[in-house]
Amino acid sequence: MKDLLVTIVKGLVEKPEQVTVDVDEPNDEGVIVYHLHVAEEDMGRVIGKQGRIAKAIRTVMRAAAIRNDLKIMVEID
């Protein structure tokens, strides 16, 4: 799952070497939180106008998680 997120985001940003993802342990509800970190100048590219790209990234990640019987959440830090 982490590799999927990194692959998606690296295709969007100008500085792919600065893309990192931290993964939290599942919380009480079984939700795994992925914290995405990108260069400050790439934040707009990842979030998109009115958050459309961020929403699309979260949708793809949720769909992949459902196929693996996981609950996830993506936070852009």
C-alpha cells in the first residue's frame, strides 16, 4: 500500500526524491494512517484545485485497501 501511494505521488511532483510516507500502526478501529510528506513547493500539485487530486489519491488508496481487507486513511502533511 505504501509503495502504491509513493508511486502515485512521485508521478505528480517535481521533486520525487523528497516524497516520503510514514505509516502508523492500526488504531483501535483498525484504521492504518499513511502520512504523506512532499516538498513545500509540491504541496499544490498533490492537493490540486479545491482538493480534487488529494481526494482522487484517497479514493484510489481506499479502493486498493478494500481489496486487501484493510481500512486506511491518507493524510497530507
